[in-house]
Amino acid sequence: MEERKNLDTRASALMVLLCMVLGLQQVVLKIAAPDISPIMQIALRSGLSAVLVLPLLWRDHSIHLFSYRQCKAGALVALFFSLEFYFVTQALKFTSTY
């Protein structure tokens, strides 16, 4: 039987920080919901993310972004990603601001 290793402190701290950021997003969505619809907030955030990531993908010439195989897989991922955020915004209707 293998000996268990201790958790990596840096990785654990990074995971806690990531969970806090992801949890805080829901709070910010709920607070801003009276002014901007949650779907619009998520669309703006996702669009900005895509604009920031696209140059990184173009920089790596080994990745063919618009090949048929890549587009088919990308469309499937985009569908599930969109459904996830749609359900998140719908779930906000069932939470309170207090």
C-alpha cells in the first residue's frame, strides 16, 4: 500500500481562492440583476473572455481553430457551456438578496 502524501499548500490555497471567486460571481450577478439582466452580464463576461483568449490561440500555430473536427467539438462544448449559464441565471430567480 502506498503512503499518502500531504496536500500541496499552494494548490490547496489556489483551489480555495478559485472557489471563492466562483462563488462571488453569483453574489455579484444577484446584486447587479436589477440593473442588468443576468443573461446579459454572463454574455458580456463570456464575450470579453473570448476576446482575451483568442490571440493566445492564434499565437500557437499548431492549433487549427477552424478545422471541421475542431468546430464540431467546439460547437458541442459551446452548447453545454451556454446551457450551464442559462440554468445559472434561471436559478438566481429562486434566491433572495438577503
